Amino acid sequence: MTSDNSTKVATTAFFVAQFGQPHTWSAAQTFSAGVKTTQVDFTGAGASILGNLYYDGSFKYYANGFGAQLAFNNSTGGVAIYAAPSNSGGAGALATPALIFNLHQTGALQLPTYTTAGVLTNDASGNVTTTVGVTDSGASCTIIAITKGVITEASCAK
């Protein structure tokens, strides 16, 4: 009875009658209308938010299109962004997310190692070691844009 505000103890049967059977999710759920909340807490040591991807022994796509992962890396104390190329193999196709960047808890930004000439590279600690593409010797340069590791825009002044 919805209007009873007495101090009587409600039974399980009463709650089920009022609110329906409680539901426990044992697997990932799909919400087509989206989920809105003010906070999400991850209790695991290395949680992820996945876009068009799921992990089932390996990364796979939910559908055709681009895939992405925002990973909270407990071992480095950082946050990493991974991207998987656009998929045209349909649901269940294997995905290979590649590191786009990793932001350490210290504020250090780690870019992936690129091997093509004229791009940024990283040392063993993830620090940028070369800035090929900024060629104004003796100049103080500010990198404005980096595209796939290539400095595509910089401003230099002496």
C-alpha cells in the first residue's frame, strides 16, 4: 500500500509488489538513450571507458566505425587515450587500439614512438627527444599543432 507511512517493517514481497523484481546485471548493458549522471566511480585498479569497443579476451568492435578507449592506468598513475581504426568488418571484428597519448600523474605527456622521419620520438621514459620540423636554430619555439606525431604548426622567435 503506497499511502502507508507507519513504522511497520516492510517485507520483501511488499517491495517487489511496489517496485518490481530487482535486477542484477551480470554483463555489459546497452542503453540506447544514453546514461546521464553526475558521477561515475571506478573501483578497479585499471578501469576503462570504451567507445564502440568491448573486451572479450581481445578487443572487438560493437559495430562498424571508429573505436576508442579512455584508460585509467594504475601502474603509471595516468590516463591514456587509445584509438582503433575505423572498422568495416561488422560486430565482433577484432580491434587493435593504439596509444594516442598518455598523461602521467606528474603532468608529463607521453606520445607514442613514431619511426617515420620528421616526427617526434620518445625516449625510454616517454619524454619527447626530437622535434624535427622546428628548424629555426637558436630559436625558442612553441609547438602549436601535432598531427600523428608530426609537428604541423609551430611559432618560433629569437
